[in-house]
Amino acid sequence: MNQRFALAATLLALAGTAHAGRPLATEDADYLGRSQCEAEGFYGRQSASGTPDARGWTLQGACGIGGNTQVALAYSRARSAGVTGEGLLLGGKTGLITRSGDGLGLTLAWGLTGAKVGGGSFEHELTYLNLVATREIAPSWTGHANLGWVRSESADANSTTWNLAIEKSLGNGVDLMGEVYGDDRSDEWLGLGVRWAASDKLSLNASLATQNDSPRVRLWTVGFKYSF
């Protein structure tokens, strides 16, 4: 049973990462305009000393629908110790203040997730709201801040979530980034990421995050994003 709970937690971590500003777990305030779309995916592995590793992948599609809003649908699949789980996410972002130049952008991210572990059926797991701020804080430096609320049906509990992240543009399409994030019920995570724009439509990314817990949990991912 502990393995099932661990796998469900991994699925939620993967699904949560799917809707964020890859490769960060922190969301950004930018959103897609009407008829703009993105397809992205990534593979991840979560490990901790003394527990089985969990491996999984996520695919997501998102499109702008107008009204300063984009919607996204993601599917996640993970496996650990012979148990397979699946996750679904339906979410989006609605712009409150559109970011222009080095100005402030403010967005509300929202969504629902479902999880299915082993031979069970899909059940509603999370409902979330996340207030997102993004601003250029210096030339080639961009900061992001999130403050959110999450409702977990399996835990029958509400949580307050928070994220802080910074990005540095190195030129030639390469961005480096770091973040710290967590909630009021668990220890914080520290993460590093890199993103490379291979073309004006395709970018590749990778990340490594570790949770300040005992045993220490590590999550690494590699992924892509294609815009059309």
C-alpha cells in the first residue's frame, strides 16, 4: 500500500510539473494568444534512499482560446515496483495583467487532476488555484512568484503552495534557472533547470530538483516543447 501511495504522489508531481513553466515547477505569467498552441512532453525519474524508484512521462497540449486565456490537457503515466499509475490534468491560465517589456505580468492558473493507480479507476484528486507573477528584474534576468491553494481529495486536506524562481538568459537561446518551492504540509524543494531554444518553434529542457526531507527525494526530468 505504501508503494501505491508513493506512486500516486509521483503522478501528482509529474502532472503538476506538466502545467508549469517547464522545466521549472514554478508557473510563469505568460499565456498563449488566440489560436496559438504548444505541444510538450517530458520523461522523469523520482528516487529516494531505501524506496523503489518511480519513472514516468507526461504529454501535454495547450492552446489559447482568447479572452486572455489558454487551456491545457495533460496525460501522465508512471511505474514503481511493478505498479502502474496514470494521471490526467485539465487546466489553464487566465491573464489578469498582461506582461509587456520589463513590466509586471499577473495571471491566475487553475485546474483539476485525476489519478488512477493499479487496477483502480480514475478519481478526482486535486483542485488548484495559483496566482502567478512574472517580471524582468534586470536585463536578461526574469523572476517568478506563485502563491496557490490546492485541495487534495485523497488526503481530505487543503494546502497553501508557494514558488520563487529566477531565470538568466545566456544568449544563443540558452536560459539557466533556479527555484525554491513547497507547501505548508511538507519540506521545501530546490530545483535547477536549463532550456535551449533549438529553433523559433522547438525548445529542449532538463531539470533536477531535490526535497529537503529524510530520506532526501530527487526528481530529474528531460523534455521538449513545440509551438505552432
